Amino acid sequence: MEKLTETIEKENKSVLKTFLVIIISVILIDFFIFICNNYFNKWPYLTNLIVILLTMFICSLIVLKLFSKYSYILTEQEFIFYRVIGKRNLELLRFNLEDLVHIEPYNKEKGFEKPMYKFIFPKEYENAYVGKFISNGTYHHFLFKPSKEMVNLINARLNKEV
């Protein structure tokens, strides 16, 4: 089995929604600065620190929610999940394929156990799969959105091990 890499992006990226989120965030920070300047004049350093932390938090949230992608890498031995932000890959999960128990299509009505890891974007459950692997004697579930090619490779690998 060769190395297979897939990257998924958020569907339906709206430029207007992104613009509105950024504008609302700027207005929220500006409002907080206004409140701090009018009511907390005694502690200017503390209010500056809070404004800086609030700005960092909001910017991080915007980048994570609107500009990140997920990458799945299936190798001969491992399954690796990354969050991709720009050129940077942040590893979220890695496990040996020997530890993979099964994968199956996600169905809300079936009543799956809540996945510990989600590698899909909110509200994008169509064509999603839930996987189960064992680590340190406990079962963990993950939700991801692979292509048919990746599903076939994983199923072939699972059937080969049995």
C-alpha cells in the first residue's frame, strides 16, 4: 500500500460571512476597549493585557474556524490526522493501522458513541465515516470524511489483517 494523502476544506466558504465575522470581532474588541477606558481607569496595564489576550483569542478562533483544513495520511503502518493552517501541519492524532478496529459510514439515527476526535467541519456529516481504534486498552472513536479510494484501502487493510 502506498502513502495516500487527502486534504478536506470547509465547504461553502462564504466571503460575506468571513467579512462579517471579522468586522463584528473588530467592533467587539473596540467596544471592550471603550468600556475599559471609561470604567477601569485605575488599572490601565490590566485592561491592556485583557485587550491583548481577547484579541489573540478572537484571531485564533477566526483562523481555526474559517481558514483551517484537515489532512489525512494513510501509510503502510499508520493513520495520521493533521490540522493544516497555511503551510503549517499540526498533528492531532496518530495510530498504527493494527489498532484500527473498523470504519463505517456515519449515521445519526444509528446512535454512535460520541467520537473523541472530529476531523470534519461542523454540519458537514454527509459522506462522513466513524472509525474505532484501540489505544492503551480503551476504544476511541473518530469522525472523518475520506474519499472512496481511502475507504477501499482501509477496508482492504482491515480484511487482510483478519
